[in-house]
Amino acid sequence: MNYAFQQVDVFSTIACMGNPVCVFLESDGLSTEDMQKIARWTNLSETTFVSRSSKADYKVRIFTPLNELPFAGHPTIGTAWALRKAAVLKKDNFVQECAFGLVNINVFDEKVFFELPHFSDEELALDLEIKAAIGGAAHHGRLITTGPRWIVAEMANARELSSLAVNSAHFATLMRSLDGEGITVYCIDDNGAVHVRSFFESVGAIVEDPVCGSGNAAVAVHIMKTGNSSRVGSKYEAFQGSALQRDGRISVILDDKIKVGGACNTVFQGIASF
């Protein structure tokens, strides 16, 4: 069968400078095993598969090359962008169904935003362990679940953030002890902008995420919980990806619900035969 797809670059208006996701605009006829096989073959961090929903405007399933995720930020934004570009969705406010629950999606200022439906948060007394894992002094560590379980901590400045050196053994030990997905660290500059880096384990290696939606949502939770919202305001811009020669731009709104969004561009589109 033939399936229309788009490969969307999320958190950037410039092709190949954000984070890619492959979006199958419909998935009727594909089994779970088929979806996992395709995601393994595309070898992107995530591939998404859209289907009809009785609860929302559409349902999406999100796969890494290894497993299915209940929720992920940049695939959510990229999927919504692809559906609008294909004219499957024509409105600016709609609802996505995924394993994490129902997610409100809004489009304004040419950016797609997801509203974090819920999260959990736990303070950690593990700053030394986090430092051993990432090679930099981290502060106010918290375990924050925004779909994935992120260990989130603050760095003193951009210089320290840029000079991290991950220790794979310490990283893996910390992840196992907390059943964590990865570590996201950030700093706030003098202008109130937030700079972010995210690391996770994939196929036995520690890799860096170019631009991470769920990680930035977790950073937003951390900012609120540690009183840093006074430094960034109710709306702020985050930057991620420079260590990987990317230029991710993330817009965050701190309101009664956390909203994370950004611009997108479609780099590839076509028909997949499977």
C-alpha cells in the first residue's frame, strides 16, 4: 500500500536546522509491528503515525527506532504542522489523542504549540550524581515527567553549559536508579533567554537531542518550581542545538498550563510504499 508522508523540521524556519520527524499522514493498514519496523528503518529519533480518533481531531502513535513513546514534544508539533500543510486540519485549535492523554494544540504567529496536559515533579538530592553524569556542576536537580521522565537541573552560565562532557557509565547508572529517560540541563542568560541541552541513551550510546519539546516542557516546570519564572517572565524564548550545528528556537508560555511551541518547515514529502 501507499502512504503519504512528510519529513518535518521542527523548531526552525530554516531547513535542516531544527529536529526532524517523519509523519505518516494516515496509518490504516499498518500494524504495530509495521510501525516499529518503519521507525527503525527511518532511523530518526521519532516517526509518527496518524489515525482517526473518537475522542479528538486525530490520534497519533509515536515510535523511536526501539520502542513506542506515550508522548514526545517535537513529534507532536511536527505532526500537527504536517496535517495542516496537507489540509487535513484547517483550523487553529484542535486536540490530539496519544497514549499520554488528550493534548490541546494551538497555532498562532505561524508557530504550533502543544499544551502540556499534566506532569509530575520530584526534587532530587542528587546534584553530585548529575555532575558526575554530565561533567558539569548542576544545581536544583528534579525528576520531571512530561511523558518521558527527565532529570532536569540548572547550570550557572552558557560557558558551563557548552563545556559538558558526558560520562556514559555514570549516566547509565543514574538513569537506571531513577528509571529516567535522560538529562536536560539549562541556563538563563542576562536577557532572560534560556539555553538548553538534552541527553539520552540510544542503542547503548549516550546521544544529544538536537531540539527537544518534552525536555523544554520539563525545563519550564523546573523554572516554575525553582522560582526562576521571575527571571524569564510569563513568555520566553529557548535555544537548543548549537553543539550539534543546529539552531533550534523554542517559544514557551508559562500560564495555567505550560505551552511549548515553535515554527516548522517540511523538508521532504512523498509516498512510501509498504
